Amino acid sequence: MITRSLSPLERRAEAAYLVHLEHLRTCPRCDLGWAAEERCRGGFYLREDLRRARRAVLRYEPPPGRR
């Protein structure tokens, strides 16, 4: 399998995803819940950061076939 190097935006999105997962794993209030009713503010902001990073990749990076 051929892998390509990630762009800076893709690396940022990957890092945001890993930080969000780590928070969900360790936060007793979030407690590994993706759709928890009582989410802490930290989880909320990390999720929003993840969404912004993913949107930036979709908006500014061309699809892999068009490079």
C-alpha cells in the first residue's frame, strides 16, 4: 500500500481528533460518550475544534485524485 504524507491541515485535524479522543477517555464527566447529555465545556470546545479542523481540510485541500 502506498501512503502519502499528510498536509499540515490534515496533521492538525488528526491531532485534534486524538486530543478529543484522549479527553473522552480520561474525563469522568464525558465518560467516553460521543452523545452524552452532560458533557463538560472542555469536551464541547475540543469537539468544535475538531469540526473546524475537518472542515478546513475539506475546504482547502484538493481530493487525493486531483493532485
